[in-house]
Amino acid sequence: MRKPLRRTLIALAVSTAVLTAGTAALAYAAFLRAPENSPSAYQNRGKDPSVRQVLLAAGSSSTRGTLSTDWVGAVRTRLGPATAVINAGVNGDTTTDLRHRLDTDVLACQPTAVTLLIGGNDARDQVPLPTFKDNLTDILTRLKPTRTAILSLPPQGENLTSQANQALTPYNQAIKDLAAQHNITYLPLNEALTTLLREHNGTPTAQDFTFLDTFGIAIQRYLLGRSWNTISTTNGLHLLTDNLHLNDRAGEVVTTLVTTWLSTPDPAR
């Protein structure tokens, strides 16, 4: 084999290996990496005697915080070491998925308080509303008597009149109705973000969310080291990075809602 050809083949092999390793690292950081203090990590470590309360945040990617701002970590920092904060977010989860893992990932941790941010994937997948309500009803029933708060779902895209946001409305109404029926706290995340978007007076995009968008924000975050807010700006958005996931501005809204709720005495106790 001629030396130039051999060198070309070696360079191609090295480039392929580097690309493969880089893709694997990106996939791990964005999609496979466990969140800080996951349910399994918490259960394996055991409760610290100095901890006075255990907050568990259950949900999908907007809770897990590897494709979205880590508001759960921000809550952990704000509350301090006296509160153990468990991240039970799973990328792509629906209410059906959470219902199936409720025993192992939520109840087994014996939390003193639980937040639920779940249902965005149900809306995107057009899960029938009766199924969505049935799943949430079962989840809320099985969580009793644990102190629980459920958040309304963030906008799906910043064009508030889009088809995706219109389709989201009945799911959020169901969440609000079920919170009242089960006498749990309803945290108006959608309402707060909607207000901020209207005050921003930006030019909303009508673009729908795609998986390629998620891969794009993963590249910007984990390869280019950009902040979630910078990614939003790059994509012409204000609170969302890819028309679905939350940036740091939106995460601050979630953090404030959750910490304010948890610091308020529980009227049922």
C-alpha cells in the first residue's frame, strides 16, 4: 500500500473514531446522564439524619434538566442542605410512564413533598384526554397523603396562538380541575410564562418542535458550552430553547413557584 493512501486511511480512521467518541459523549451528556440525586442514587445512599424534609420532583425532560435548565438543582441550592431534593425526571416521559414507575421512583423514596410537571409529551403525542385524566387521577390518589403540588404545562412554542398551544389548553385545564378535586396545590407555570411572553413583545415563531431541534440544542450546550439563555436567543426565542424545553429565565419561574410553595405552611397539617 502506498504511503499517501495509508496516511489517508489512517486519518480517516482517526477522524471516524473521534467523531464516534464525540457523538457518544454528546448522547450521554444530553440523553443518558442521570440527574443529580436521582431516585436510585438517593435510595442507595439513604436519608441523611440531618435532613428535615425530602422534596421529590417528578416529570419528564423539563424536570430532568439535561436537555433543559436544571431548575431542580436551583431549588436544591436555594433550600439548602436541610432539604433533600430528588430529581425523578425522565426524558420523554408521559403520564403513563410516570404512573408505571411511581412505586419505584417516587413512593419508594418516602418524600415529604412531591412536585409534578408531567403531560407535555401526552399533549404532543395526542394522548386521549380521558386517558390523561385517568393517569393523573391514579397518580394523585396514590400520592396521598404526601404533600403534592402540580404545575401547569409550559407553552409548546412561543407563538401562543399556534395549534400546539391550542391543543395544550384542555390538558392544562384537566390539571387545574384535578388539583382542585384532589385538594392539592396548583402552580400556574403556564400562566406565568405566558404573561412573560406577552410582556416581552417579541416576534413569536410558528415553528414546531422536532427531535433535530433537541439535537441542535445539545450540540450548542455540550459541545459549544453555550448557556440555555444564549441558545434561546440564537434560535430567536425568549423562554424556550427549541420551542419545548426551558431556558434559565423560565427555570427561575419554576424555581420560585416551587420554593414559595414549599416554604408556605401546609394548611392540611
